[in-house]
Amino acid sequence: MGLFTPLFVGEAREAARRLVKECTHNVRKGSWRCSAQRQRNAPPSDKKENEEKMQQAVLPPIPFLASLGLPPVDWEQWIEGFEAYLDAIEGDIFTQKKKLSILKHSLGVEGRKILKHLPIVPVAGEGDEIDEYGAATKVLDARLKKKKKNGAS
């Protein structure tokens, strides 16, 4: 027998009838039109929940160097877009290690290979934290800007 057995179809019909009845009933009472709209229009319940939804809504930048070849944009433009992305997802509250992980992910496969072979010297950050992210971007800046100036690949 197929996926839609008579029992399943009957249950689906009953659920649809209940939803229509609830929506109609609520309209007559002057309240929310239906439960689906109530969920969309409900006031925010938790600031953290809204921040998480916002972070999910912001798209990450395109990978800097996903495969061999030339990157789709030059380094200065890409890192500027990446910094804007971090600001949009409130990356200033992230640890340096998490920022570095997001950077590595966003660099793409070949971009990570470049970073892996660069000597990163961690510097002191705020408090006791080591600024791994700042050190990595500094090294990448030096390498990729130098590469552009020389015209070598």
C-alpha cells in the first residue's frame, strides 16, 4: 500500500478541519485569525531567541578561496565583508577562538591551506584571552596583500 493510507488521509483531513474551525472561531471572537498567524505575530518572548534567529538570517560571506585558482574578490574586499558579517551576527561577543573558527570556515578549502602554512604568532588580547583571530588576519593580510603587489600566485 502507498504512503498515503486511508487512515493517514483521514487524520490529515480531520487536522485540516480543526485548523479551519479554530481559525474561523478566533476570527468571530476578534482575536488572532489562526494559530499559524499567532505564532508569526506573537511578541518576542526572549531577546536571546531573537538574536539567534537574526544570526541565522544573516548569510555568511562567499568562501574566499574555495578551490584552486583566483579568489572571486580581492582580499581587502573580502575581509571587509567578513568583518561586516561578524558585526551583523554580533561577533564581538564571541571568543577569539570562535572568531578564528568562523574565519577558517569562511576562507574555504584552499584558503584554509594557505592559513595552515603561515606562521601565526598569537598576541595578547583583552584580559587573559589570546587574540588568535587578530593574529591570523594580520598574517593573512601580509601574505595576500604582498601576493597582490608582486603579482605572483
